Amino acid sequence: MPKALAVALLLSACLPAAARGFFFTSLDASSEPDSTWWAAAHACTFREDSSAELRLAAGLRMDSLLAFALTQEGDPLKALPTPPPGVLRVVSTDQKLVAYSFAVPQSGGSYRYFGMVHARVGKATTLTRLTDAGSLDAQVSGDDGAWPGGLIYALGESTYRRTSRYVALMFRPHAREAQQKWIEPWVLGRPTAVGPSGTNRPRLPLYFGARIFTVKDFAGEHFTSPPKRLILRYAPEVSASIRFGKNGGEIFVDEVAPLRHGRPGDFKTYGPTLAVDRLYFERGKWLLAPVENP
């Protein structure tokens, strides 16, 4: 299990109210939470041998506590530079968005995902909660209320026609079925006056999935229409990589194929080959280059 996911369960102190009163009132660097907030945050962690219901309850409390902490800071880059254990913090390559995500183990080897995006848009600081939709499909759109949930481990920005285009690299581990990493387009809306429950920040509407991939075949899947995201699926006992190149305009993806005795389309039997695919950004689209050796 990834280190970012496993931590010990103490629910009694894990409440948003437990952290109130432990921030300075000004929204500057001094609003970093003190040791009392951190004690409450650590109380949101869980043991692997606890029940799925208790783990989910801890996750919901961590989500509320995280929202409260981020509300106190007007500069997303200064907020929680070291997040609580189990929470991933990712800053976009243009330094405008900060994404938080964490996963709660459920029964059957699956996970429930939580996410939040802290951003500076013009003069406004926004906070957007991401609600896990559960499903993941190459052709389905989503938004912050129906988010294709997963761990956000990188967030890149490319510019086309003076507009920023964002893509996140995301991961869904699984103990029994195919693991999934994928490239998720983000489209930003206009900030709203009403923010997430329990906060006083405006919300930045986020839309997920976009037909920006000029790709017909990817990782064992054939597309009859342009996909809205690219998904790499592979066996639970192996590892495969999706990563940004040195410049933000390219993404490298390990090629996968059926392992010994595996069947095409049965992605839980897929594993990496010795080849790497390269996607590159050109005129607002991501295109697939010929397979390269690593």
C-alpha cells in the first residue's frame, strides 16, 4: 500500500470544531495552523485493520478539517506547505492552483477519494471541494460535483491562444483489480459567490474531461471518437508510469501489454514493456508520437 495512504485511527478529536480558535485572524503567512490543529489533523488518521465505515468517517472529518485550514490562508502557495500524513499536495506548474487529495481504503481492495483545489483567480482566493463520482471512463465528462476521483500527483499547464490548459496526472491503486493512472484535462470556470460548506471562500467551478487527445489507440484501448481522458490500466502486482517531461509540453507513458498468460482487454493482467510512448502538446491538442525506447 502506498505510504501516503496508511496511517493510525483516532476519531474522537478529529472534528473541524476542534481546530477552531487556533489560527490568527489575519489572512497572511501567520495563519499557518498551530500544534493544536495538527493534533486534530493527526487524529483523522486510521489503522488498516479498522472497518471501512470507520475509515470513511475519518476521511470525511479530515476533508472538513482540511477545508477549514485552507479557508484561513489567502495565498494558496503559503497554505499547508507540509500537509497532514496521507494527504498529497500538488502545485500546478504555473503556480496558480494547489490541489490536495487523499484516499481512504474501502472493502474489496478499492478506495474512496477526497480532493480540494485552492486557487488564486485574479484578486479572489477560491476553494473548491471535489466530490468523488466513483466511475472512471474515457468518454464521460465530470465536474467538481462528479469528479473522477483519484490521487492527484502532478498538475501541468500549457498555453494555447493565450489560455491556460491544465492536465492532471492521477492514480487509482487497487489491491485486486487493475490499477489505473491517467491524464485528466481540467477546464476552469468563473469563481462563484458561494463556496464549499463550512468555508467563506468563493468556489472555482472545475470541469473534467475534454476532447483534446488526437489518439485512436492507447494502452490496449481503441477509440472510435476522441477520448476525454487517457487511462493506463495494469496489474495490481506491477508498476507503470505516466510522467511529465522536462518541459510542460510532453508526457511520457510506459507502454503496457498482456503479461504471460494474460488476454487482450483483461487489464488486470497487463504490465509494462520496454517501450515508452510520448505525448506532445501542439495547437491545443495532445498527440501521440511513435513509440520510443526508454
